[in-house]
Amino acid sequence: MALLQFMSAGLPETAVPTSVHCDHLIQAQVGAEKDLARANDLNREVYDFLATACAKYGIGFWKAGSGIIHQIILENYATPGLMMIGTDSHTPNAGGLGMVACGVGGADAVDVMAGIPWELKAPKVIGVNLTGKMSGWTTPKDVILKVAGILTVKGGTGSIIEYTGSGVDSLSCTGMATICNMGAEIGATTSLFPFNDKMGEYLKATNRPAVAEYAQAFKHNLVPDANCEYDQVIDINLSELEPHINGPFTPDLATPISKFAAEVKKNGWPQELKVGLIGSCTNSSYEDMSRSAHIAREAAEHGVKAKSGFTITPGSEQVRATIARDGFTDTFEKIGGVVLANACGPCIGQWDRKDVKMGEKNSIITSYNRNFTARNDANPATHAFVASPDLVTAMVLAGDLTFNPLTDSLKGADGKEFKLSEPAGFELPPKGYDAGANVYQAPPADGSKVEVKVDPKSDRLQILTPFKPWDGKDIIDAPVLIKAQGKCTTDHISAGGPWLKYRGHLENISQNCLIGAINADNGEANKVLNQMTGEYGAVPTVGAAYRDAGIPWVVVGDSNYGEGSSREHAALEPRFLGGRAVIVKSFARIHETNLKKQGMLPLWFKNE
Ligand code: SF4
């Protein structure tokens, strides 16, 4: 959609270095090879459009199967002290390399690609002071799971989270990226770490020694100023930090592992663990994979296989090739793991899940970042928990949510009980990274003759036409299309999963507008009163009916409306269907901006 918007600017090429990444359209079904082949087949016209548009406008194109955007950025582009915006809320992942990286909506990105400065209300700065040293089962993921529990999904809104303190140096560079990545779950504008040796080592390992040297020379500018002041300070002693499990249904419900089994029983969460999923842009580094492989290897040595389903999503082709070379893939497969394509897959709802029926209550645990209702498998009864890859891997061996690998034992094939030892891994691959297959298309020196491929009859792609401008008249007596009850994320406003294939076709994807939001009037989803006819209908149908009758409408919502993914479709669709304003108690930052950019009025009450 951003490319379609950029095309309408009529410029010959982008004003700033830009890259495009294909990671959302590969559905997890049976495993990497077949899933990728099927995606290439099904999405051919979209990939052709992206490849030709990138070539025309001077944009680097990372093909399907190259990996998840944030891992590729970390491996190739992230640079200490530079600034970047990206059209995905987990763009702050690059803060693990000391970059000021912010997630924005597509329209913001298009402005920057067209040479227009990006604007942001000056954020506050929250300092997280890390002391002590991480060890045992505790991982960087547990830092952000703990911070999410403290700050909640709203606590970082309008703030940059800056990690400081002596504990920072005990974290790997990719571990710092994990922490910054999941800062999106607390609404932070971005998160970042000061430049240190771990970042320098990672830059060298990923073929960027010159960047490492340059950052080292300017290190004094890439660390907090002496005596700087923060708007809020959070202290965490890494030596005392327990592994955490967050969820279900929200990433800020944080429970330390020692108390988790009791919470499972108290709350009646399904105790049987159906599936564990590791990887995603959050936790798919070589270190993550090597620690999980350590656990899996030990289990295999005792003849133990995963009792739950177990999937592994490498974050990039480079990680996939490296873990295959180093034997981790074989180890995961030995205990029953299935390695999925280098893509978002189940994290964005691209999961052809077969082991439970829709509506069946069940538990899954992932090392991903988001666990909103129905996010992974479209099943609102799935209880999704978030934890480190270490805990996920240990728990699939037990197949039970109450298993605590720090205290509990597993039974080996010989009937004897054994305890898993503390996981150990490598921050960086001892034999270096294996780049794997060539998955990058560099733009040609002159793209002006390239023809961008869009079939006018396509149901996946549609050239954008400008919205009708405001007629200058006040909007009076606009009907409320829906009063959305409770949490209303961008997944509720513009669902992912099967809808993702229509992301380049505004008219078609608008058929998912607000279908996941609960109507406060009747407690139902996708059923609203058409005030012209007195009959109930689907939200997009009723919205379009008002539009076609020349009646502007509004949406009413609750707090932190539009949290979650930076999905600009959640703003484009209401505008396309004739909406004029969204009135709420408060907005998530990116969604508020997206609404403004698409000509929708975001209005909120001064006092919640
Ligand atoms: S869908 Fe998941 S894996 Fe993909 S970028 Fe978003 S959070 Fe990361």
C-alpha cells in the first residue's frame, strides 16, 4: 500500500534509502520448502508488482523467503546513532544496535520517501536501569516481559525507553534487539540501548567492520549524557530476574515462572499445551536458536520428543542457513519440530492450523511478541502465552503449561526422571554466518524504463484514486457506525490472516473493516444497526451504505484505540467507506497519525 501511495506522488525515485520486505504472505502449513513454493505461486502477481515497483523507484527488494523485515534490517542496515522509520510497529528492533528506529504508518513512510520530514511530538524518556548479570534460564526476553508487566500496554505511549546500567553489557546484541522489538507492546515510540562492544562484535560478524569502527570512534555520542534525567526510572536487577510468561490475550499480564502453574489452575487456563512456536522477528537470532537446540539436544539424548506441536521460524535466510549448517535444524526435527519458512507465518495469523477446531479452548505458547485474541490462528478461544524460546522449547517437551523446567523433571525413554540443565548457546556463530540463498534484488542504476506490473482486473492490487476532499461544511448528526467495546486493536479494525492477501486492494480489504470489534450495543462482532433501514448488517456493508447515501459516519471507541500493528489499512478503510471521525478515550500513537494522514478526524476526551 505504501508503494501504491508513493506511486501517486509522481516522483522518479525515493528521496531516502528504502527497502521492501516480503514476510507477511507465507502461510505455515507443512514446512518451509513447500509453504514457500505455494506462497510464490499464490502471490506471484503481488511479488511481481513489488519487484517492479522497487526496481523503478530505486528500492532494495528482499524477496519472499528472505526473512522477517526486522531481522534483515538488524543483519544489514541497522547502524548505531542513525534514525530510521519503518511501516511496522516492531521497527524499534534496530534499537538493539543503538539505532533510533520508529514504527510508523505507511503514509508517514511515503512522506519521508518523498523527501518530506517526519514529525513527532517530542517523546518523554523512560530509563530502565539494568544491574546484575543474566544467567540460567533467564533471557533478554524476560527483561521486556517484566517491563511490560510494570508499564502495561499503555505505559510506554509517547515515550522512548532507554536501557542503561551495568547490566547492559551482559546482554547479547540480538538480545537487546529482542527487548527493543517488544517495546512496541507497551506502546513505546521506540526503545534503544547505548553503543557497546556487543554491538561492535555483531556488526563485525555481519560483515560491517567499518560501521563498527565508526561507531566506536563516536561512542561518546552514542551513550547517555552524564547526569541526564529521565521522566521515569525503572530498576531491574538481572541477577534476580525470573523467567516470565505473559498472557493470555494481552502481552502485559506478566507472571514469573515460579507462580505460573498456580495461575494456570486458578484461572482455569487450558493446562494441556497444544503447540509451542519459537522464532518470529522477536526471537529468532542464532543465540535463541542455539539455546533452544541445546534444550532439544538434551531431550533427544534422553529419547524424549515434544508432546506438543513445535514449530520453528528462522528470522532470516541467513539464520536458516546457519542453523541448518550447524545441525540445529536436525536437532529440532529429532524431537518433532517443524521448521517453517523464513517469514512471519503464525505470528501474523498465516497459520493453517488443523489440530483444534475453531472455537475450541486451548493453549499455545510462543516466543513471539503479540498475543491478542485470535492473532495467531483466528480462534478467539486460543489462549496464547508469550515467553522466551528457552521456556517454549522446554514446555513442549512436557506438553503441559504448569511445567517449570527450573524445578520439575521430565521422564526419559528409559523411564528415569531427569532435569533439563540450564540452556547454553552462542551469541554469534563460532563458524561465522552462512548467507544462504541469494534473496535480494538490488535496484538497477536507472529504473525509469521499468514498467510497474498491476493488472487492472486484479483482485489483489488496485491503483489508488484520491479520496473526495472535505466540502467545507460541518458534519452534523453523523450516525455512529459502531461503538467498539473494550480493547480495539488494529487487528480488530483490519484483521490479518486471510485478509492479508488484499492489502494492495483497498476496496476488497475494506470488507474487513471493524469486523473484529465488539458492538457495545449488542455485544456482537460485525453486527451493527443500519439507522436508515432499521435492520442489522455487517459493519463494512452498513458503512458503505451510509457512504453511498452521502451520510458521513463516526466510530466511537475506548482507551488506547488502535494499539498493536501499525497497519494503515485500519485508517484507510474507514475513510474509504465514508467515515469522518473516530471518537475515543485515547489513541495508540501510530493509529492516531494514520487516521490524520488519511483525512479522518481522531478526537479524544480531555479527561478519560
Ligand atoms: S508479524 Fe510477527 S514476526 Fe512478522 S514483523 Fe510482525 S511481529 Fe514480527
